[in-house]
Amino acid sequence: MVKMGLPKGFSSQRKRLSAVLNMLSLSLSTASLLSNYWFVGTQKVPKPLCGKGLPAKCFDVPVPLDGGGTNASSPEVVHYSWETGDDRFTFHAFRSGMWLSCAEIMEEPGERCRSFLELTPPTEREILWLSLGAQFAYIGLELISFILLLTDLLFTGNPGCSLKLSAFAAISSVLSGLLGMVGHMMYSQVFQATANLGPEDWRPHAWNYGWAFYTAWVSFTCCMASAVTTFNTYTRLVLEFKCRHSKSFRGAPGCQPHHHQCFLQQLACTAHPGGPVTSYPQFHCQPIRSISEGVDFYSELHDKELQQGTSQELRKAAGSSVEEC
């Protein structure tokens, strides 16, 4: 019998790398979703009227109430400021995310926050909801992929089940990455539309991308790197499986097109007359439909051989002890 073996050391390292990248992507995407630093900038706010304690340069002009000559007894004081142009405005820092938009206030230290959904124009609110849904689906699929990779690393000793978990984890990572990319782009579009069509007292004078925006795209990069690494591991294991089976069928031309299926069928059928697999009737001449089923068959077959070999050694040891007695 040809001994089958898969590169466990190589695949374990790749799986650990995929799990680390997936966990990093999951952490960064969650942090960026909850943050209000997607966009930062300044808002152009008019300064308040002249008054005591305000830094504006003002001077008072008394104006009579009756519109006639100057009446010193009851004048109305009109405030005029020397400041013109941009000097009449103050620039406050603001930050905005998917949930809140906060800006500094002049009256007292601190910030005033408003819901970003209320600031969004009605025509863009559906896109904002779609963006939020894509972000939640992105994080959910990343979590599923991480659980599959963790299960494959900790609780799986069957090569066939390992291949299936790797395939599902890779597909989940790819789908989550695509949803995350779409969600990031839709939210960027909504913010730009809100900056142009939003309320007058909120429109930013100048804005730029914040750390949460870059964190979200780093998370997307880690997610796709995890998917590529998992697919690479799966493909390498499948090719290694086929290569090891094809070596045993170079002398049998009829088995070349489907060497892995023919090898497993031949092994199950020819080992019946006294081979070690006579106690495995459920695998007798069954067709192998996929690589993972072939790996499952071989892993169970190998375990059965080990059990039979151990029982034979115990019988020999018991027989030798009886002879000595």
C-alpha cells in the first residue's frame, strides 16, 4: 500500500497566518464602524454679535429713537464691527462617522453631537442604510470565517473535514471583503453628498479623511489577504493529494484520467480477499465523488489499519506469553 501524507506543518502555518489576518481584520473593521473619525475638518461658523467679553472689535454708535436729532436722554446704541471678510467667521473642528457628527462650540468648552442620519439628505438615506447593512454583514462573515479557521486549527484531525472548513472559510472571507469594500464606498458617497447638500449650519468648510477611514481599508486588505492565504492552502493540499495518488498509477494507463478515484476504488475492491480492510464493507467499491471524500476515506482507512496492527501486536504478545508459561 502507498502511504498517504499531507504537508501538515506547511498547512498549519498557513492556517495560523490566515486566522491571525482574519482576527486583525475583524478587530479593525469593528473599531472603524464604531468610530466617529471617518472624516475630520473645520466648519465656518459666524461669530456672535458684539458684547461684553467677546473678542470681536466693535464700537458703539448712538442713534436717536425718534429719527430726528440727537437725543442724549434715550439713544439706541448700534454695534459695528471692524472685522470684514473671513474675520467675521470662526472655524471649528468637527469629526463625523456613520453614527454621529460632533463639532466644537464657542459658548463653552466641549462638543455638540448630532445624528448623522438626521443630517443626511432624504435622497441619500437609503444608501446610508445599505452601507450600514453591508458593514454589519462584512463583520458577520468575517466572524464566521474566523470561527471556521479556529475550528480547523483546534478541533479537526480529519484531512477531508479540514479541506471543507478551509474552503468555506475562504469563500466567507471573499464575500465579506467584497461587502466591506461596497459599504466603505457607499458611505464615502453619502458623506460627500451631505457635505454639499446638508444643513447650512453643518456644511464643512474643509474636510479630510480620518484614521477610521484608513483603518477600514486596512481591514479590507487583511481580509482579502486571509482569503488568498486560505485558498492557497486549500489548493496546495488538493494538488498534493492528487500528485501522491498519480505516482501509484503511472503503470496503469486506464486509471490516468481519474487516478485518485480509481486508486481508492481499486484499493477498496482488491483488498477484500484477506487485506486489512475486510472489516470496512461500507467502502466496498463505492465511487469517490470529490477530493474531500477521498481524503475522508483514506484517513478512516489508515486509522483502521493502525487499530488492526495494534490488535495483531497484542495477540502476538499474548501468544508468546502463553508459550513461555
